[in-house]
Amino acid sequence: MEIINGSMGWIEVICGPMFSGKSEELIRRLRRATIARKRVQVFKPAIDLRYSADEIVSHADRRMASEVVEDAGQILHRIDWRTEVVGIDEANFMGPELVGVAGTLADSGKQVIIAGLDTDYLGRPFAPIPELLALAESITKTLAICMQCGNPAKHTQRLVESEALIVVGASGMYEARCRRCFEPGVPRQRQLELMPAPRGPQNG
């Protein structure tokens, strides 16, 4: 891949749980690059159809047009050599191939900004974000608000029964939880304390 005017590229990673503003921060940085008259290309995985088929969309409904790819390798085939800034949303859906793709883009002189979940529904490191963090020049960790207690939340709590690693969804299927309130997997059902029905008057 051709290097743009001998310029140096780098990788920025924005990570955290769902509902923490990752996509919103990605859109903010990409819009600033556009205002600075830089050539920008944006990519999202085809699997993410929650809010739009061809836009990256934050939970606050901030939007930006994007190109849809089936896998990380397609990014290299779609990239315009004149592009200076590359945005990639929902990196956790892209798989381990994204690590090499991001490195290739940065080595060719492009600013690569990547947003994605850093832990899965069991609280484990969620590839490829951990490896990207090791390669990145800049890291931003975003936090959400715990839906149980209001403290800063670093976990994504799955609310629907499934053992699949990737289940695409938003509110109603997931919520943000802090370290104390997070339950790896799906939360246990809370047992209801049923009050005995009032007894009617006794006959006889």
C-alpha cells in the first residue's frame, strides 16, 4: 500500500462497554478530521444492522455514513490510497484479522481510529481489542453508568439467554453494569417474595 507523502500513521482505540459513548466519540473525531479537510473513510461490519445498514450510529442517534464490509480483509480492498483517516466501528465484530489490517493501514501513513467492546458478556477480554490496545499509540477507555446502582460501569451485561459469543442487540438485550453488579453470563432471575393472600372471614 502506498504511503501518503511520507507521513506517519498511527492507531487510536476507543474501548469500553455498551452505552459508554464509543461510537459517539468515534464520530466526533471523524467529523473533526472532515472539518480539517482530511480524506476520511469509515467502515462498519455487515452484521451490525441495529440502527442502520450503511451508517455508524451512536445510542444517542449521532450518525455518519459508512461502508459496510463482511470482514476486516475487505477494508484493504476498499481503501482509497488518498484516504488519510480511517474509522472502524464495532471492531469486536471484525475478528482477529483486524489487527493486521490496522497495522498495514497505519504503516502506510493513515490515522486509524477504532471503536469496540473490550470485554464480552462473561467479562473476558474480547478479541481483537486487547491486541489492538497493545499496538495503539492512543487509547481511550470510556465508562457507562451502571443500570443497577448508578456507579461507573465497565461491563456489558447480557440480559437474554444465549451462549453465543456474538449476539447483536441494544437496550432490552444488554445493559451497563459496574464491577460489583456485573454477573458473568446472564443474570440469575431474582426470586419474588410472594405475600400470602389475605384470608377471608371464617364460617362457623
